[in-house]
Amino acid sequence: MQFRNPEAVARLKADFDRQGAMASMGISVADVTPGRVVLTMPFSAAFTQHHGFMHAGVITTAMDSACGFAAFTLMDADAEVLTVEFKSNFMSPAAGQSFRFEGEVIKAGRTLTFTQGRAIALDDGTQKTVATMTATMMAVRGKTG
Amino acid sequence: MQFRNPEAVARLKADFDRQGAMASMGISVADVTPGRVVLTMPFSAAFTQHHGFMHAGVITTAMDSACGFAAFTLMDADAEVLTVEFKSNFMSPAAGQSFRFEGEVIKAGRTLTFTQGRAIALDDGTQKTVATMTATMMAVRGKTG
Amino acid sequence: MQFRNPEAVARLKADFDRQGAMASMGISVADVTPGRVVLTMPFSAAFTQHHGFMHAGVITTAMDSACGFAAFTLMDADAEVLTVEFKSNFMSPAAGQSFRFEGEVIKAGRTLTFTQGRAIALDDGTQKTVATMTATMMAVRGKTG
Amino acid sequence: MQFRNPEAVARLKADFDRQGAMASMGISVADVTPGRVVLTMPFSAAFTQHHGFMHAGVITTAMDSACGFAAFTLMDADAEVLTVEFKSNFMSPAAGQSFRFEGEVIKAGRTLTFTQGRAIALDDGTQKTVATMTATMMAVRGKTG
């Protein structure tokens, strides 16, 4: 796989920086390759559920962004990416010092792109997958973002 | 349907208040009845995606909480609620002055409870469903929260 | 809602009759209105799982067809319908003398249509929802079926 | 991973043989290892949709069985397996001479097991993933099957 748009990484980072949600939650871009995006986030007490673990919705927010931007890396220069739907499974409480979110493209199409993601908790050198996602992303053209 | 635990509403509100994510996102409880919970949230630039709409993950966070607490209203006094999985569909951009999130129980079981939710954008008196969710919730017993 | 294609019902029935799976499983069309399709199926020992209930996949096959054809009723004359993804929840064992499957459109778009479905078991005059579905359908144009 | 029940394979095959749906659709067991089950099915005109491809619901039926039996291989001797929910994504039309369905366990728990599956079309020596699934399976105890 390769980028279809030479400015894909620069545009991705600009779009990422315009997401208020990413800055507010402390999520940042760790790696971008064609069809794959990795994000990271430190544990934050501001985004927990009532047992003190990261909220399932916050974990999902980061997986959605990882999957959406992964799809974006394989789209044409005139396309914007939109989340059609996703499903998340939660295997374990999201406990850890920090989290890594991997999104990757399973099948890229002109209109729809299928992606999958996962959330990994990092704690004193150990790694544990705490959630997975499958998401459908849509390329939208002819609109200004 | 009726509450199985006379302190269900009080416990729900206490658990809600302990969710850092709800306070940080400005989400509050609007209504609680047996098997149904309604939450509200004003538009917040701090939780947008890159086109200025509310992030799909943030909308999902609120729907997940509405569905989880709806399941909780029908659980025994010794049960905690855990999200097993959910799927969200996004029909329209989450644009609006404020949002309402409805979660309701479809089928309550001793271990698993099936719920559905939806997110409604409110804008100058108009209402529009922007997303829907189906979620599976699990009752966990014998653990201290 | 209304049909966009005056021949929608006739085309739907012709397409339905060409589905080998519907005939093999004994599924038939009970009702078609704009944005909504109802199918029925008698209990069949040929399509059970190992406890003698209808197989979850067979229930899903019928819900998928109900949802897909519901989406089709609101599409243009030149469009074919394709299932992008679906999620099914199973509330109760699919036990009954016969089953009714309802599919309906939640949001119809030019490219994507969001639908929901449910499966109802009928047994000696009682009705019980045994499964629900949310499905994303896609309009495909410019191809011969 | 290893079988928790020394008779897991024998019981799995007995349960498989009692599924009317598997026999009717021509689905058979190709391989069973702890936490992973592979099924196969030849193309069958009796289970097509209206363009002559295998029906999405039939592909789903086989993926569901592969995932359910994969979960079953890691359960205790007194447990039956039940499908809680699944989501299928359809990447490509299910065209081919035969199909292989792989189900595997992602996380096995005492009550819930998370699985994933995929459907691969085989055609003149080529292989193509046409669909994927994530499914939640539940162990049910104390009931006779």
C-alpha cells in the first residue's frame, strides 16, 4: 500500500490538530504509514468512568480517530473521511499508565473503506489489548472541510 | 418495568458524579425512569472533530453512559454494570446547540442486558437524530466498585 | 415516504424470487410498503442449531433480506442494493411455529441507507422478539444485476 | 491455549452434526484446534442472493458457527455455547467455487468469550477475504442441551 496523495501525512496532521477532542483528551499521533495510524494517550483522571478506568467511550474516540485517519491515508487528495459506523468490544478494564491505539485498513474502496482498530494498555512494561473495533469509513468528495 | 433496588436513582447519580468523563464533557443527567435514562450536553468546541462537529466518539461516550445507566436501573442492588460491546451508526453530522442522549433497555437479563440508544441534536427548536447505538451490558457481582 | 421507482414492488418481488436462499429456507414476502418490508418463515428442522432452535445465522439471513429490500424500496430505478455490514443481537432462543421479520429504513441516503430489523417468534398466538439487527445498505449504480 | 474438556472435539462434532443448518447448507468441519475452528462449504446455487453470489446471511451463518465452536473448544465440560451478538462486514461479493470460514478466540472468559471470524472465497487457486465477523459468545451452564 502507498499514499495516493503526496500530502497525506501533512493533511492528516493538520486535520488531527483541528480536532478539539484529541487535544482535550491528550491524544497524539505516534506513527503514520500507508493504511495504518498509531495514536497514544496517557492515563487521564479527567476521562474515567466511575471505577477509575478510562471510559469505554474515550477509548472508542481514540480508536475511531486511528481508524478514520488510517482510511484517510489511502484516499484521493479531494476526499474527506467520515465515520459511517463502528463496533467496539471491551475485553478488559482500560487500566494503565498509558494507551496505544492502532487503526489499520482491511479493504480500501473508492467510496467505503473497512478498518479495524485496537486499544492496548501499557503498564510498567506490560501490554494488554483492552478493546477492539471494526469501523466503516466513507470518502466524501466535493465539499470543503 | 420498575426499579429492583430502591436506591437505584441515588446510586446511579453517585456513580455518574464519579465519572470524570461526564464532568469533563459537560454531560448531565436529565431524566431517570426504570429502564430508561436521558442525558444532555451542550455543544462544546473542546470535543469536536476537524470539521467542527462533535466527535463521533464523544457522541458515543454519552450514548454508552445513557445505555449503561439504563441497564443499571433494572439490576439488583449488588450489581455493577460493565459495557461488553456497542455499535454506533452515524446518520448526520453532530451539529447543534445541544444534544440529548436516550438510552433504554430492550431486554433485561440476570447477566446480560440489551439496550439501545440514540443521540438527538437540538438546534433552534428543531430536533434531529444524528446517531444510534445498540449495546450489550453485563451485571458484575461480588466486586467492590 | 414513498416509492421513488413506480416498479419498486414488482422489481423487489422479482429479485426476491431470484434469491435461492429465500426459497430454500421457505421465506416469503408478507408485506411491502415504502421503507418497510415484512417477511415470514415457518419453523424448519432443516435450519436449526444443535438445540433445535432456528440457527442465529438463518434468523439473520431473513432480517438481512428484510432490511435490504426495505432500503431498496426507497432507491432510484437504476440502483441495486448491497449489504455493507450488519449487527445482530440475540435476546431469546428462536423457538416458535413461525417467524416474522420486519425491516425498516431509519435514514435513506443517495449512497448509504441505514436500516433496522427484528425477528419475532410466533407460537400459539403469542409473539416474542428474539433478535434485532442494525444494517447499513449501499446503492450500487451502473452495473447490471 | 489448550482444551479444558478432554472430550471437546468429540462433543463439538456431535453438536455440529445435530445442526440441521450445517447439513442443509453443505458446511463441514475442516479443522479444530484449541480456540480455533475452520469450516468449509462448496458454492451452492440453493443459497444465493439475487445476483448469484452466496447470500450474506449464509456466509454469516457459517462464520457464526465457526466462532461459536471456537469458543466452545475453550469452555468447561458443563458449558453450552450461545451467540450473544455478532457483526459482519462484507468486503466483496461472495463469489467462488468454495469457501473457508475461520473462527478464533480473542479473549476467553468464564461467562463471555470474544471471537473473530472471516470468510475466504476460493476460486481456481486464488483466495480472497469476502467478509469478517466479530462475535460475543456466552457459556450457559446447568441446562441440558
